Amino acid sequence: MAQQDSQESPQGPQSVPARYARFGAFLADLERAELYQNSRRVKVQAKLFQALELLLRRAGDVVTREEVRCHLWPDTFLTNLDANVNTTMNKLRQVLGDSPENPIYIETIPRRGYSFLAAVQFSNNPSEAALGTPYKELPTVAEVGGPGALWSSERFHVFARVVSLLFGGMILGALLTFVWFFSQGRYHRASTGASTSMSLAQYESYSLAGLACENQLNPRL
């Protein structure tokens, strides 16, 4: 009973002289309040990170709801303590991809509080805090501009889409040009035919007029 009381008494987070905390596929930068998963930054609210830090520093122990309240809202009186604490822990589980039914990281201890299940390794060097998959530093500016990044899968798909759009535009332009020349040819042929018909009609009219004049001049004919 004495040991249980000592665990449930509000003792606050244990002081661990380390900046990084590694657990599973996650790495927490306790100094900058940042969380990474497989070397990618994970967006997490300040209160959620504070709750995570409390659980990490007390990994394996039972952290009571009162301890969570005192750590997150030390100067605020909460009329509905359970609702606020539950909401915070549920949101933190969502960030970690955890569930209360089958917990991997955060286990609910009925009528007591919470316990962090995963093993945690603290270090001042992110490369040394390696449990499971080694932590990889985020790519630098030089790496982002390198040939490998240039032909990454995402950029390749974008390049392919641009090429297909350009090719489609060229085909459409060629079709429109062909239709324009075809219509112009038909119009030109129609105009030429009309002009020829008009010329023949005029020629026949002129011929008939000439014959009429000749008949008038030579009535004997």
C-alpha cells in the first residue's frame, strides 16, 4: 500500500537530463517540443506534447489524472477534470495512432490514471536514441536539390503529367490546323467554281448579245 500511495501521489515529471526521447517509430525533441515519426515531423498541439512528455518521463509508472491536471493546467481550476483529461489523452492517442482498446503506448488504468507502455530511451543525440528503426535526420537543402530528389516518385509523376498535357495540346493543335486548312480548301474550291460558272454565264450572255446585234445589222441573215 505504501508503494501504491507513493506512485499515485502527485510527484510531477521526473527530471531526465536529455533532450531526445525515442519510443517505437517516434522521436520526441523535448527541448523544442517537436515530435517526429520515421524522420517526418508530426503536428502536435502544445498541451498534447506536454502530456506526452509527462508520460515519457514517467514511462512504466501510473500517472494519475490529478498529475496530468497539475502538469497541464497548474494555475487553472477545472470544473470537469475527467472530461478535459480524457479529451487530451484521446487526442494524443490519435496523434500516435494508438487506441484505448488495444494500447501500444498509452494504457488507461481504471480509476487511477494512465501508464506509458513502450520502452523509452533518452539521449542528447538523436542518432543514439535508437530503439527499433534508427532515427534519420531530416534531409538538408543540398539533399533536397540532389539528383535523387529531382527524380523522386512524386516529381516523376508531375513531370509525366506535364509531358502528357503538352503532347495532348500538340495533337489538338494539329487537328485544329488540319480542320482549318481543310475548310479553307473547300471554301476556295467553292469560290473558284462559282467564279467559273459566273464567267461562263457572262460569256454566254455576251455571245447572245453579240448575235442579236449582228442580226439587227444584217437583217437578211
